[in-house]
Amino acid sequence: MCASRLPLPATLGLPCSLDLVDQFLSEPTAEVVGLLAGAGGPFLVLGAGGKLGLHLCLMLRRGLDQQGRKDKVIAVSRFLTLRSRGEFESWGIETLACDLADVASLAKLPEAPTVFFLAGVKFGTAESPNLLHLLNVEMPRHVAARFQRSRIVAFSSGCVYPFVGVESGGSTEDTRPEPISDYAASCLAREQAFTDAAAQNGSAVVLVRLNYSVEFRYGILVDIAQRVLAGEPVDVTMGFVNAIWQSDAVAHSIQALALARSSAVVINVTGAEILSVRELAQRCGEIAGVAVKIIGCEAETAWLNNAGRSHRLFGAPPTSVETMLYWIIHWLRAGGETWGKPTGFERRDGRY
């Protein structure tokens, strides 16, 4: 199924002011609050300084606050990429600066019954194989060993799956991984680090295979909308994709904590639809009232995930693709910032 062609009202604008987007993207759902009632703190979020970490920490903090709980939420990062320590601390989230690849620094982190692992590296790794191995293979093994008594949600990627046709409905958790690049292979090795630690030490692990989380400042829909608004061509060679709004992805990932087992569990997290890149670009043009330039022809296969299991367990993601497109275009036209980090979704070689 592809993106709906039905228009939303022209009056639909941003759901909040530009300065409140992080608060908007971290509103805890009733399901998240319910899950947290049975989860022990403190909550440690490793690799929190990237695109997802602040919203995850905030949703945890706000969900706990709704229960009147004072359990700590601790953001751990080098804080050298997108987010500063002050952004976390202003929301009552504690911070610890730590290079997770440094075993001595890792050993000094506090014990935590609940751990979310977001750390890793993607962009620039095609030319830095040693860095890729260090941060996506070696470091996760040290982390998994360090927190062997914890319940762990470890983030992974849908790129561990093979390319599949649209008619397949996307790869399920039962699809055998077939990484096509060094980066994808390192993601699978990262999963294996946590899987091995769970089997050997009895820690409870769930592996979240997330692909194409989207918010106002980052994601495949931002990439497409920016090109359309700038009059630049949209390449449709990678013709089909999945997408999920970031707050929906964060909520499902927190709920995934309930699945963690010593025999590590895999869960796909993404949207319900298989989306045509061509139709997404055309829809952006319709909403924005501008002409759209398309280049390339759709390949027969793409990286596609089927998240039917997570939707059955956690509920369907409530934010529609149409709503995402309207919000993103309004955001860009209102002068909202972006992270300036294109996803590279159109690449079929897996080199980033």
C-alpha cells in the first residue's frame, strides 16, 4: 500500500510552535506510561546525544513523572554531535559524559536495571573501516558484557535484511538477514554482541530493527521535501521505503522493553505502509504547490520492513504519512532548522 492521495485541509499547519518541537515529540502515550509501571530504574540511555536520544530520555522522564516516580533517567554520550548536556539537564535528565569505546570509562557507569542502547556510527564509515569495527562491533560487546544483569533495548537497523520486492510486504522478523555492505554487516554484528551476552549471562535483550524514523528536522521525508521545495530532482531508483514518525517510533521502542528475553528477541519498528518515493515527491509538490522533478526508474527491490508484529503488540502508529508531509513542509517553509544530515536513502550499495 502506498501513501494516500487524499488531501488534508489546507489549514493544517504545525502542531506546535517551533520552540516546542522536542516537547511535542516526547509526549508519552498511555501505553508507555503503563509499561514503565513495571520497569525498574534508574534508566540508562547510552548514545543519547544523537537524533533519537533526547526524545527517548524525555518520554521516559515524563512517563515516570506522571506516575510520581523519581527514578533517574541518565543520558550517556560524548555530547559531541547533535545534542548538548544542557538540553537534557534543562528537562531534569541527568547526564554523564562517556566514551563508550573506552573500557575504563564504561566500567565507571552506574548499574541500571533498564538500559537503552542507541550508540553506533553510520555516516563516513565507508572510508573508515577501523572506526566502523570499533564502534559497531567491539564497543557493543563491551557494553553488553558491562550490563549483563540489565534488561536492554538495543537499537539496530532494517538494513540487515536483504532487498525485497514490494509484493513481499517487507521483511519480517523471520526473514534471514543478508547484509549487503560492511555497514549492514556491522549492524548485524552489533546485534550478535547483545544476543551472545544474553545467552551467556542471562541478561534480557530485545533488538529493535528501526528504519526511517522521521521528524521535522531529519528523515527520508525531510530529504524528499527539501529537494522538491528547492526545485531539485528526486531520484526514485530506490523506489519504495518505510517511514514512521519519531514519537511513534520512540513509544514502540520503549514498549518493546516488555519483549526482552535471555534468548534475544527481534522486533521490527516502522510504519504500516510501503511508500512509493515517486508518490511521496509528487504529494510534496501538490501540498507545496510546486512542480516536481523526477529522475531514475524504480528498481524491482528495496529495503522494506514489515512491522505487523509490533503493530499487533503495541498498536498501529497513529501519525499518518499525510500528516507527516504537511508538518514537514510547513516546518521547512516556516524557517525551521534541520540537522543537515541527509539519510542517503537512495543508495543501494549500503555505503555511507
